[in-house]
Amino acid sequence: MASPHVAGAAGLIKTLHPDWGPAAIRSAIMTTATPRDTRNSPILEFNGTKATPLEYGSGPLSPNSAMDPGPVYELSLYDYSGYLSNRHCRESMVERFVNPESTQKVPVPEII
């Protein structure tokens, strides 16, 4: 049930900030989510133990906060190509991702 709520929040954010790309919208949603439940208690697992961020993600959605999140992180294709290169993806795959219409080589940033 989270997907339609997050999609709706993303649509609202895009309406308020039409110049933001997908990465900025995702940043706004993730950085304003809270790791606490509606009673302001830590999020728990089904067995009552405290959940970890890997289990609850960014936390419950806070659409009102996401509308005005403060700084957001926008990523470009250049940033993603650096990430893919660092993950040891084949150069041909990175090239198609960065510039799918081009047949020429696209420079891929080196990760130090």
C-alpha cells in the first residue's frame, strides 16, 4: 500500500517544484520521512523487536514535510555513470545508460 501513497506525494511535490527531477523528489521524500511510528515510538518488527533502517527503509512518509524539505540532492546522468563505473559495470552498459541514442563513446568519470 506504500506505492500509491509515495506516488501521490511525488506528484504533489512535482506540482509544487516542477523544476525538480526524480532524484530531488526522492531526496525530499526520503529525508523528511521519520523513523518513528504515529505514536512517536520506534518502529517495531512483527515480533515486537525494534526494526532497523534496512527493515523499515526511510520510515513513514511525511508528505507535508516533503513539500518543503530544505536541501535536496539532485543527481545527474554523470553521477549515475560514476556509480555504475564504481560498481564495475561494463563500459558498454554505462555508455548505453548515459547516452542510449549515441554510438560514440561517452566519457565515464574515474572513481578514485
